[in-house]
Amino acid sequence: MTLPFQIDLSGRVAVITGGGGVLCAEFGRALASCGAKVALLDLDGNAAERQAAAIRAQGGTAIGIATNVLERPSLEHAAATVLAHFGPCDLLLNGAGGNNPKGTTSKESYESGDLADPAVSSFFDLDQQAVEFVFKLNFMGTLLPTQVFAQQMLDRPGCAIINMSSMNAFRPLTKIPAYSGAKAAISNFTQWLAVHFADAGIRVNAIAPGFFETAQNQTLLIDQVSGKYTERAEKIIAHTPMRRFGITDDLLGTLLWLASPQASGFVNGIVVPVDGGFSAYSGV
Ligand code: NAD
């Protein structure tokens, strides 16, 4: 990890949901490098603790807490643990999120006969529970942690919330209607919260990463047999003016900027694309 610049977060407390995952573990390392006391919350408590231990090994301050962002008692336990170890939360990064294969169509567009073809997973085969799971994980998994941790931020200067949106919130991506809709809800909720909490002194913004190769999208981007990019991955690259996938370091400048009250103290309610130009490109 290479920090693009340093901000001073000494004495500040950062809570990161999904902190055992690829992007958010790196966010934790970046914030800890700037002096924050970092709590990594994840359904996978072992991953959270492993990543926290890595931060401690580098001289940072971090704890991992097994937490389910969809269960209020679990979040309240995490909030009490953070308060006891570090004090009140100054920065909440809502990173837990993801898709479900059963909320995904196998083709980009419907073709005649797909409804009757058992080999095709069409719009009509989308699994209700999977779609509900994706909406719940991304939207409720952002709303509930905010209800719990924003209570620790009220009327304390310099507090901020950063949500994780996505490219597909601007324009839906083919095949993944549930994830696209859920991330659009995150962008909308980010604006709503920014307005709602403005008088309480909490800034709320979101990062919309473009395409990053992570565990979550491996099967969509890499052919599991040949190990080469799938047709979809090639298409993404072709529609990304900078002609590459993102690396986690690409997100750190935006993270630190939005986290710093000195750098972005009057920035509130925005969704920042970090996408190599994908969202700006019309395709011709
Ligand atoms: P990841 O799958 O590596 O990490 C997500 C983490 O969330 C995992 O560690 C998982 O255990 C945790 N999690 C899942 N359900 C949970 C729950 N109920 N409670 C607590 N934790 C739970 O994903 P990532 O690629 O690092 O993505 C992080 C965020 O960025 C997600 O919100 C994702 O949707 C978003 N995002 C990722 C990309 C990308 O290209 N990777 C692009 C746009 C947006």
C-alpha cells in the first residue's frame, strides 16, 4: 500500500464494516497509517481480527470485531466494544456489501426462447430471496450501522460517514439488477443522510469504485478454466478510457480526502466515481 498523502487522524476513531474484505481491509490500513484507531467489523470475525493484527504488526491501533451489519444487537455490541476500547466513533465507513449469483441473469439481454430454456437463467428466474438478500445486505447493511454508530457522532465536530456505492448506481450494469438497484439506493441514501445530518455536524459522502479485481467479482471477470479475462472483463476494459482495472491504491486518495475535515469539510452529499473514466464514456 502506498499512501498518496498523509492526513492527521490521530486520536480519531474509524469504524469500518466489511473490514475483513479486500477493499475495506486496505482502507483500514490507510486510516491507521494516518493515526486513526481502527475497528474492523465483519461477519467473518476471523478475517476482521486477522486484518486488525496486520495493522497492529505495522505499529497501528486496530481491533477486529465479529459483527453482522443486518442485526441490530450485533451492531450494538460492536458499538459498545468500540466505545470501551477507543472512545466514540468519528468516522464510519459502510463497506459491507455484495451481490448474489441467484440475483444475476446469465445473459445481457432476453432472447426468444430463454423462458423455456433450463440452461438460461433469465430475468424470470431471478430468485426472490437472493434479490431480497442483495437489497438487504447493501441498503439495510448501510442504514443499520449508521443508526447505531451515528449516535456516537452527534454534535461532535469533524465526524463523517463514507458509504460504498458503485458504477452501476449511475447506470445499471447488465446481468446484475439487484446489485445495481441496491447500490443506486446507497447513492440516494447518501444524499438523504447528508441533508438530514447537516445540522448535527456529520458529513455523509460515498465512493463509487469502477471495476476492481476482487474476490467478489472474480467469477464474472476471470474465466475459471483458462484463467483469462472473460468477454465481460474485456468489454469493461474497452469501455474504460484508462484501459485497465482499478487497484485498491487508486481509491485511497479519495478515501483520505473525504475522511479529512480539513480537506473536505464543506463537501457533503456527493458520490465520487473512481473509475478510470468509465462513467464519463458514452461508448463512441
Ligand atoms: P469483499 O467481498 O472483499 O468484502 C466485503 C466484506 O463484507 C467481506 O469481508 C464480508 O465478510 C463482509 N460481509 C458480508 N456480509 C456481511 C454482514 N452481513 N455483516 C458484516 N460483514 C459482512 O468486497 P470488496 O470488493 O472489498 O467491496 C467492498 C465494498 O465495495 C462493497 O460494498 C462492494 O459492494 C463495494 N464495491 C466493490 C467494487 C469492486 O470492484 N470490488 C466495486 C464497487 C463497489
